[in-house]
Amino acid sequence: MTSPRLRASNLTWTPPERPSPLWQDVCFELHPGECVGLDGESGSGKSTLMRALVALLGTERGEVHCGDLTLSPETVHAFRRRVLYLHQRPAPLAKTLDDELRLARHYASRHIPAHTRPLSEDEQHTLLDRLGLSHIPLTRTFERLSPGEQQRVGLVRALTLQPPVLLLDEPTASLDTRSTERVEELLHELLADHPTRAILLITHQADQRARLTSRTLNIARWHPASHTTPNP
């Protein structure tokens, strides 16, 4: 079996307002070419777990590895270039759509590994077209985009960095049926064309999970009430 792209070992987190962990001893692996679903009820801690995987949330114990790189305060910036978390409501990083795309290219050209080629401006525009966004003027500000448009622009921005691992938190939550189909087609191609990549996906749509994922991790298995021993 190939080495995992992403590996979490014994992660545990207790919210400040709770006496016991929301999840504990989280252990799983993502392998190259996989799209794995992270399932569970609303409020069960799925998004907080994704945030913990890129150190946007402190954990009490446990480790996260991406290949030979272990997440730590010293490696966090390098780690986030390999493991990219995309929130369902991406925050603006610049003023206009054109600025967003330019900033993503600028960052990628300076911070991703030398053997990785970021998306070019033409490739970004091709993705915008594929995702149904080519009609939007590049001078439009991010705040004037609809939530669904912001989600798709956030995906283009993320893919500019060519990350080996994508953590997608409800990437089609604000999209209509056709736009959802476009995103799903793109995600299928990302793994087909780049089989070394891996995706961890949160979606509340069971039919979407069935279309995109090869297996599902239910966060309930790591809740204290059902916890007995660490999961292999």
C-alpha cells in the first residue's frame, strides 16, 4: 500500500465551555487518489476537526503528518501549503476578483515547492469558465459576489497553489444544481489527472457523498460517549 498523504494520530480537543472532549483519539489516513467523506450530525465537530488538521485550532494531544512533514508551530506554514483547508464561506484576501487571482498566483510562485507549478493566469480563467464564472467582471469586488460565487472563486484560488491535500468544508453548500455538477466534475478530474492528490470532504448531501467519495469516516466514532479504544 502507498504511504498516506495525510495521517492523523490520537487528536483530541475539548471546547472551552465543555468539561469533556468533543472528539478524542481521532486516527485516520488519507491515501493518494482518495476522496474521503467526513460525516456526522450538525454540531458534531466536523469543521473543527478540519481546522485542527491545519492548526487553526489547538488540540490537547495528537499529531498530524503530511508525508514526511509533521505539523508543529515551526512547520505550520509549510504544512498549510501542502494541506489546504477551504471553508464553506471563503474570506476575501484582496479587493477585486482580479486581485484575488493575482494574489493567489503571487503567493504560489513564492511559497509552494520548487517542483510544483502553480496555475497560470490562463489556467485560472479556464477554471472560472468551467465553474460558470466567466461572466463576472474581474473588477467586481469579492463582497459583491454571491455566496455561491465566493465559494467557487475560493476553490479556484485554492487550486492555484496545487495542494497535494484538499480539505473541503461543504464546497457546494450555496450552489444551484448545475453549479454543483460543475464542481463535482472538477473534483473528479482533480483526482483522475493528479492521482497523488487526496481530498477530505464534508457534505450534508448523502447523494453527493455517494458520487464523490470512496469511503466515509463518521465523526461519532470519536465522540467520548462511543469511545472505547483508539481507532486503527
